[in-house]
Amino acid sequence: MLRGLVFGAVLIAPFLSLGPSVAQQPGFVIKASEIRVEGSQRIEPETVRSYVSIGIGDPITPEAMDEALKKLFATGLFADVVVRQEGTAVVIRIVENPIINRIAFEGNKRITDQILRDEVKLRPRVVYTRSRVQNDVQRLIDVYRRSGRFSATVDPKVIQLPQNRVDLVFEVKEGPITAIRRINIVGNSRFSDSQLREIIRTKESIWYRFLTSEDNYDPDRLTFDRELMRRFYLSKGYADFRVVSAVAELAPNREGFFITFTVEEGERYQFGKIDVVASLRDLGVKQLRQHVVAKEGDWYNADLVEDVIGKLTDVVGTLGFAFVEIRPQVDRNRKEKKINLTFRVQEGPRVFVERIDIKGNVRTIDPVIRREMSVVEGDAFNTSKIRRARKRIQNLGFFEKVELTNAPGSAPDKTVVNVTVSEKSTGEISFGAGFSSSVGVLGDIGIRERNLLGRGQDLFLKAQLSSQSSEIDLKFTEPYFLDRRLRAGVDLFRTSRDLSDESSFERQSFGGGLRLGYEITDKVSQSWKYEISHDEVTDVDSAASLAVQEQEGSSVKSEIGQVLTYDARDSRSDPTEGFLARYNIDVAGLGGSVKYLRNRLKAVQYFPITEQVTGSLGGNGGLIVGLNDDTRIIDRFFLGGSTLRGFANLGAGPRDTVSGDAVGGRWMYSGTAQVTFPLGLPSELGIRGRVFSDIGSSGSSDTSVGVIEDTKSLRAAVGVGLSWKSPFGPIAIDISKALLEEDFDETEVLRFDFGARF
């Protein structure tokens, strides 16, 4: 009997305990009667319970507790978590992550605290986690790498504080700039290494590049360099060109990079047959062909093809065809090395722009960006117009990066255009110093904001002082006056010029003006201005010419003028081909005491002689006519200095032979022929030589007093010179010899101009 009782007790004993072992036996399920949280300080226990999927009455299983553990760790709020079962209770033991009290940076000198603080994602009063800190460390290292410091290290330090708080300190060792030691180009035969190095943005490190960062390694810039090289070759006719690889190797000492571009140039192609085919009803192609400027036999140029597509898109759009797509069909004849091109004008997908979303513009207001786009909400979507919009926005100069993409809209026939920009600084302050043969030693200071209050307006204040002149200018420009493409501006100025050496007087002027300009076509623009000024001729020498003495005193000028410009140059800053013409006409007499009609015309043609040698032919002309009065000396034309090399400033033209004073002429003309060429030095130095020949003349002094020599004869000079785009500003030196001159002219052999802005 006793033996049976003992045996029964042994059998039922496991069922009298509700420990974890029972929960693990098949057929037995323990349900949670309590969820207990231990170790919580800031976080409420109920908040902790909300993160787990086990509730009162739910079964307690290893899978459920493991899932709870994972969810709690995933919140990022806890440094340690333990989930265990005690009878029918689930106990959650937590160790909370600390709260960041302060974030500091130590050791950074090249990059400010504010820039680094903007880069990190952690903030004070945010939960500290190791993963977040490591992510921020990588972001800071990336910042230094973008600035060219690849040896920079960032070490995070944690300082424990009471109440489970910490101070986070990023200790930075910036290291030296990781410069570009060498750029190698492999596979090129048509263009030299120096020519291609001039095309790309990345430059080799040389002593004079201390003011730029283009000799620092930047992976993004290297990617851009590949595209620049590709565009260059395609514009020269190498349609098969490709960049095989662009490799950056870090030197063992981590202080320099060696860049190697491997390229395949391929053959050079010419344009073959060029045609326009239209599949749209009632659209004739005859009027479209005249806008195709590419000619058969010319070297193939991908940029020119893109320009033709844009032009045809505009023309077809003005004819009422909204949904149009123009695709160039390329037939490459490798045997004859020609590319036959057919521009196919066909109906594009009937997709409308539902919405234009602009992102990334923190400071610049939306209308400044929207007005550069030729499409608005409700218009037909046009890929060509979107590409041009991106270019126009980029040309504003307000943004580091501009991206235009489109996404599906609310319906199949609608699309959303996303404009993403990254802003850059638009404020400038400049100091300058230099020397000019015309005005002597000079210095200037300028303050400019090109995007005033984020509205795209331009405000510029400049003050210049030299030994012979001074000038203060304040300019304000509204690029979209009355919400139209009208550039309106207001100018205020005060100038003085000491001409005692040339004409025995000083000139002072102050006044203001209004400007209004607009584009007629892509190459033709016009501007109008109204200017009113108070002018004074003072400090006239007692031995000055009578023609100068009669000019002493003050006068008020009220003038309206216009400038018509045709500009077809390939570059405004460094043209190698193209034509520029400018015609000015000014009328004074709408009030004031000065009345005249003045005309000026300038034209110059640039043409490439070889790949690196550029020729130019230019001419200048002017005529001023007094209206019921003689002209003032300060309104007449003078030649010499930069307008006629080989002659001193105001050195050629009518002159009083007794006093030697230049009195100016009512008309003038000048011409120049120049050839610019490299000097065999590395092209990145920016030093080029030139040979030139200048001619010109000025006459009709418009004065009847004094002993005036006014021969109206031709003057001519030849010379050589060089220019250097130095880190301190442009430097120009000319050595010239006057070949045709008058006895009373003043000549000069050496002319030197130096200017620095930093």
C-alpha cells in the first residue's frame, strides 16, 4: 500500500509545479498572468510593454520571448535587454541607453563646428546608441574626404554624467590634404595629355593652386571628369569614344593620389546626309530644315545635334504641336567614317505635367526656380524642355547640384516633375590690389549678394581707389522685372579721375541711372538705360590749353541710350571662335545742360587657326555730334593705352601743341589683328602669348581755341605680349612699337596691368 502511494506521488509531482519545464511539455501551455518591467528610469513600463507582442493571457513560448527581445533591441532605446519567465510572469529586465547632453568637436581647424554639426544626425536630448555614433563618424570622415583629407580620423569619446546622461565628443585628427600627385591618361593619341588635363576639373597639385581645391581628390569630381572628357571627344567628332576606366590609387603614405584615365578614342566622323522627317499631319518639313545648322562634311558634333533638337522642338511647339518628340536617328558608316543623321519628328506620349515639386531650396524661393522652366503645371510634358530647364537653373549660379526627374502622376497620362537642388553660398566679398599703366597703383573692395533674400536679385557695392582715380558704385538688378524676362536695375555712382598729366584737368561725376534689358533671340539682346549725372571739370592748370580752360565748370547730363548686342562666341570668358557685335546709341538733352548724339560700334571675329592657336580681327568706331552746342571734352573720344597699344593713355588724336594737352575728337576708329598661342608651358599654368597689330585715328576736336594739331592721320603699332591667369588675378604685359605716328603723339613701349582679387 505504502509502495503504491509513493509511486503515485512520483507520478503526479511534476504536475504540481508550474515551472518552465511544464511549459515545455507537449500539451501544456502556460499563459502570462503578469508582464513585469525592471530597470526602467525614463521610459514608462507601459511603453516598454507596448513594444512586445506578449500580453496578459497570451501563451508564454520561447518563440514569443525571443521576438519580444528582438523588438525591444530594435527600438534603439536600450543598451541591454533580458526577457525571462518566472512562473506565469514574464520579466523584462532593461538597461536604458543614455541621453545625449551635449555634442562637441575637438581638433577640427579646417572645417568649422557648424558644418560638422549639420552633418551629424545625433542631437542633444536624443538617445545615444553605438550604431548611430558610428554612422555619424562615417559621415564626418566623408566630409573630410570631400574636402581632400583622406587621412582624417574621427574618434568618438563618451563622458558619463549623472541621471544616465552623456557628453559626446568627436576627437578629429584632420591630417594633411590628400592632393593629386599625378594625372595619367592612357590610350590618347589625337589630343595630348596637357590638352585633356585642361578639359577635366581635377588638377595636379602645384604650388600656385593653394587658392583652389581642384587639386584635392574628390570621387564625385572624378565621375564628372569622365563625362567632361566624353563630351569633349563627342564635340570633336569621335563618336566611338569611351572612358574605359578612371582609377584613383592612394599613395602608401596616404598623402597623395595617382589618377589614371584609360580611354579609347576611336575614329573621327563627319556628318553625312542630314534630313528631317515628320510623321505629324499638316506639318511641313521644309520650314524645319532651315533650322538644321549642321552641314554635310562638317565634323560630327554631339553638342550641335542637341542644339538642333532644342531648336526644332521650339519651332514645332510654336506651330501648335504640343505632344511632339524629336529623336535623332543615327546611321554610322564606319567604312566612310560618316554619320548620317535623320531628325524624326513624331507624336510623343500624351502626358501632361500634373505637378512640379521643388526640393532642397532652403533659402531660394520657389518662383526663382519655376520661372526658369518653360513648362508649367498642365503643359504637355517635353523631355527637351526639361533638359533646357535644368541647364537654365544650373546657370543661375545659386546651386551646387540640380536634378530634374519625373515620376508617375495620379493618372496614366499625368507625370510629376521633381526638381531637386542643393544650394551654395551666393555672397561674395573681395579685396583687390594691382597696378595699371593707365591709373597707377590701385586697390578695391567689393561686396556682392547674387541671390538677395532668396529672390534672385543682385546687389553689388564696389569701391576702387588708385593714385589717379576713385570710384564708388552701387548696383541693384532685378532679373525678372514685372514677372517677365526683363533685367531691370538701378545704379548710383560717384567717380573722379585725375587727367592732369594727359589733359591738365580733373573730372568728378556723381549720379544715378535706370536699366532695362531683354533677350530678343538666343544670340541677340538689347538693353536701355537712363542716366542723370552732375559732372565737373576742376583743377584746370593755369598753363592748360584754352580748349581745356573753356571746359572748366559743372554741367548736368540727362541721357537715354540703348545697346544692341549680337553674341555668337563659343565662350564669353575665353572665346576661340564666333562673332560679337555691339551697337550703342546715346542721346543727351532730355533736360540738363548737355545735348549730343553719340554712336559707337564694336565688332570682333574669333577663329581657330589650330587646336591651340586663336586668331581675332576686331574694329571699333564712334561719332558724337553736339546738338546746338559744342561737345564737352569729357564726352569726346580718345585713343591710346588699351584702345590703341603702342600709344600712351590718351596719346593719339587731336592735341594742343603748346600745352601738350589731349583734347579728344568727335569721331574715332580703331582696328586690331591678334593671334594668341601657347608658349610651350603646361596649359594649366594659364600663360599664353600673343602678337598683335593695332591701327586707329581720331579727329575733329570741336574747338576753335588753342593751337590744336588735328591731322586725322592713321596711327599704327605692332607688338607682342603675354597674359597669365594667375591665382592673384589676370596679369597682362604688352611690348609694342608705334609704326605710324605724329610728332605730337605720346607713345609707350611697355604696358603692364596687374589685378588681384582674393
